[in-house]
Amino acid sequence: MTTNVEKSLLVNVPVSRAYNQWTQFEDFPQFMGGVKSVTQLSDDRLEWVAEIAGVRRQWQAKILEQVPDRKVAWAATEGATNAGAVTFEDVGGGQTRVNLSLEYEPEGLIEKVGDKLNIVENQAEADLERFKAFIESERYATGAWRGSVNEGAGAGTPTADDAAASRGDKGKAGVSSKVVAGAAAGAAAVAGVAAAAAAKKGSDDDETFETERMDVGTPLAAVPEPATAVPTDVDTPPGTGATTDAYRNAADVPVEERSPRDGSIGEPERG
């Protein structure tokens, strides 16, 4: 099933200026909202990348006929199936009527739904309005190609049948990176939930138990071990004077003055 779009617009510039600007295909992204890029491969070959309603498409087109100040007609040779023509009519008074005729075949669910909502038709109309604003705001075209392609060939207005070579070529069709990112994020979330559920089930199957720990509270600060006390009847070294304490710390007693714990006499000094 094909869809046909017909749009016409009056621009307040001479026909030569309107046509010259239209020949600058690589400038189309400046005023065509759905067009991401156009690459001119040769005088009669173009490569397009467009994104409309979240669907990103790429295709190559062949210019079937191009006549200065009058017409540009094309048909896709691969990728998205589409064909059409833009004609320019000098209506006098420095004004030009631009007529667009486009026929295309939507592919996939998203494009078919968009087709029902007239998204492509609305996009084409908005793009022509932006072209009008763009060319009327400039005092001259950004460039011009005055050559011709198959002039007099009588190509008329190409239809989707003229783009038959591109039919069934879905290799370059696809959704935009944002849609892909959203789908990938959703898939990752589902996978994450499934993995968590599997891990929990595996943990339950292992029947691993953890022993309960006793709460002993907050440890007290370390308290120094009390020193061993000795009776005061041990001779006091000269010059220290008498003490009033019943005991004194054994740590204060010189090592040589301490008696063995078993009460024996220490080993005499070696001469």
C-alpha cells in the first residue's frame, strides 16, 4: 500500500532563487525537520538519512530528471521506498509557487501507524513552511547548481513503482537510537529482576543459617592491672626517708633488691 502527499506553497522570491536553493540538497537539514543528512554522491545520486516519529530510515535516490528553474524528480534505488517531484512555477511579481508530490510505502508497525496519523504529510507541510521562511530571510541562495539531468526525458511525476528496486530492502530501516536505548533499558531491567529472583531462590534452596550472636554491649575502656604490693618492712634505700603507706609498689623496688618468689637466696654476684 502506498501513500501520496501533495503540497503547494507560495514563496516571495524569484523562481531562480527558490530553485537554486533547492539544488543545495546537503543544506536540507537546515529547514527540513525530519531530515538528518543528505549526501550528494554524484550529479544524479543522493544518500538520505531521515527520522520521523522515532523511525530512522536511510536510502539512496536517483534523480530521474532535473530542469533548471522548473523541476527535480527522483526515485529511491535502495532503502526506504519513495519517489516524487518538486516543481517551480514563476507566478510573477517576484513570487514562485513550489509544488511537492511524494509517494512512499510505509514499512513496519510504527510507520503504518504514523501513516494513519498523517505524520509524514504533516512533516512535509511543515518542511515547506520552513523552506519558505529560510529562503525569504536570505537575500540570496546559499548555492546553486544549474546543470540538468535527463532534460526532456519526460519523467513526469515518479511514483513508488519507479522505486521498485528499493522494495523489500529493509536492511537500512530501523528505529532511532533513543527508541533503541529505551528498549535496551527495559530489557536490562527485566533481566535484572529475573536475575535477582533466581539468586533469591537459590539462596532459599541452600537453607543456609546464620548463628545468632550475643550482644555484649560496648567494651569497657582498658583498666591497668593493679601493681603487686610488697610490705614496707623491706629496707628503704638510704635518702628516701620513711613512708606512711602500709605498702609500696613493687615496681618501685630496684630489681637487685627483689627477693625470689620461692624465698630462696639469690645467686651471688660473679666476681
